Amino acid sequence: MVKIKKSKPIIELKKGDKIKVNGRALEVDANIVLIEHDKDTKEMALEIFDAKKDEDFQLRYFTNNVDSSFEFYELKGDFIYSRVRDELKEVSW
């Protein structure tokens, strides 16, 4: 289970907000809907980046099950995200 420390609901995060994933400081670029499954369930992607290393990531989650649905992806090419194999241990914002 991922340890989560939140200052507000994740759906309220927006461009410029700061987030930490496994202790690594990142910045939010966008919070987007990937798929709207029904009126209560949306598959979301929090697009985040590390400006110092010029790396882009997505933290994906479902709106109806945020705390147990996190998956972490890294941008590997133009529009190709690959799931990060390291265990996602801690997320905070």
C-alpha cells in the first residue's frame, strides 16, 4: 500500500503545484481525464515533471478509489509512457 500525505484532494492539484513521489520533488503540469468510465469513475493522469533532469511522468489513479489505485509511469518517447517498475512507496502534496 502506498503511503499518502495530502494537503488537499488530488483532483484539485493544478499546474505549478509541487508533489513528491518516493521522496523525489516533482512539479504538476496538468491533471487530465484519460477515460470517463461512468459518472462516478474517471481514470485520471496527473502529468508531472522533474525540471532539473528534464524528465516527465504520470501518476495515474481512479477517482472512485484514489488511495489504492496509484500507478507511476515515465515518458520514454514521444507520447509513450512506460510503467515504472520500482515500487511506489510514498506520495505527498
